[in-house]
Amino acid sequence: MSSIIENFYKEYPERKDIYELRLLLNKWNARLKGFWPPNRIEQQLVDYYLLLQKTGIWTNYVEKQLQKTIRPSVIQVLEKWTSPMMIIGEVLETQQSFIQLKEIVDGKVYELETLGGDSKVDIGSYVVGIVLPDSRRGENGIMILSGVAFLPNRISESLKQVKQLATESKLDTQAFYREHMLDCLTFIHVSEKSEDETPKVNMESQTMVSDNEKQDSTMTEKQTEMLVALEDMMNEKGIHNDELIRIFRSYLTECAPNPRKAGAAAAGAIRFAKERLSADEFPWTNKEIAAMFEVSTSTVQKYFEEIEAFSAVPV
């Protein structure tokens, strides 16, 4: 069953999801930066996006697996997997193979299968993550789907804020988490930072983007559009150039260009790669580059010169 989960993260997110994820990442970084490292924020976001916000992505994936499966025992498990659940649970009991949790919002008690039989979790601490029903452990059995964080019991004060917000929202538990996931994590992280303690974390799922796709949290929506315009063109042509992406991202955040078309600055970046990075994978003339992005050759020249001047400034 673990291979089904692993393969999901190999297939998703798809390229078409990356733009929306980047915009969300700006918002999440603005709230959470400084509490957790960037890769952990990305981890939480991609899990939230794929499993809670865009529920159809996971549901369609599971339905495809059901069509491929013939073993009755696997089918029985998969049929319960169509609705991933977010959980913030207080640890009530620990055993060799499972942890008993009480969900803080609705009070339901679950048995969480532990990783590799490791149950070294303190009673009274908390588990935060996304889980699946596990019919093998009975009606209240759950298993880890995404990365799970084990948090200290001293965050209990911040969880009072989570419970209050849940009460005020008048939503059922999972609808509440879909609507207020970022608020809940913010409450928790503020508490974590105030205690100056980094919690023990087990991360199982993949991070959202590669290092070349990570972006500064200060990027505006327009700057993100410009970055995506360049990356989409490079992906379409099968081109990979980490140095160009790094320089272009820095140029966008530090110089804040404001062209009418998102592709204008990207066109200048292509010219810059050809002229200054000596990148053979960019063989096009100014006229050809302009046509790709539907801008004028003078626009290509303008942004080429801006990026060139920026790159020449000592850091």
C-alpha cells in the first residue's frame, strides 16, 4: 500500500498546478517564514493543496488504482481512501505498533499506525498531519498519508485558539481544516517559536518543487507570472539552466520590473542567457525571441540590458 502513496507523489503535483502553488507559497511563507524551514513549509503546502484543497486530485488517483487492482484485500483498503483527513490529535496512549489520539476539534479517538513500530512519542504531546482511514485497524484506525509532525505538549495554549476558531466557524472538522489550515498552523508555529524549540518531525511525502523552482516569499503575483513565463518557455523547449533561473528570480525580486506583458522580461532573460551566459541551448535571434513572447525586439533589448546591468552589480 505504501507504494501507491509513493507513486502519487511521483505523479503530482503536475506542471499545471505549479503556478497556483507558487501563489499560495507566497501567502504561506508570509505567515510561516521563520517558524519552520522553507522545505517544511513547502511540504505542508503541497500536502494541503493536493489532499485537502483539491480533493479531486487524490480521489481520481485512488479510483484509477481501484481499476488496476484485483486483490480483494487491497480493494477493501482503497475504497476507504477516497477522503484524506487532517488531524490535530493529542496523544492519549502509545503502544508498540500504534498511537491513540484524541482529535482536538471534535473529540474523536483514533489509532494511528506508527512508522516502523517507533512509538517514542510522549503522552500529552500532539500529532499534526494528514491521514487516511485504515480498515485493517478497525473503524477508528488511521495511517499516515503525508508528513506528520510530533509536537510538544506545551503548545496546548495555542490549540485553544484552534478550537475557538473551529467553534466560531460552525463547520464540520474536515471542512474547518480545509478552510483554516493556514490559520491553525500559524497558531501552532507561533507557540513553537515562543518556546524556542524545534519539534521532532517525520516527513514522508515529496517537497513541492525542486531547488530551481523555489522562490523568494516576497515575490508579487506579477513577478511570479514573469518567472512562470520563462520557465514555461524553457520547459516547452526542453531546456534546463539553473543559473539563468537564479539570476532572473533575483532580478525580479530586487529590481521589480513592471512590463505590460509577463513575457517581456522573460524575453530579455533569454537574450541574456545567449549573450552573457554563453548558453548554446538558446540559439534564437532577437526577432525570434520577440516572436516567442509576442513582444517587440526593442522590448527584448530593454530587458536584456536591465538584466545584464543587474547581474554585473557585485553582491
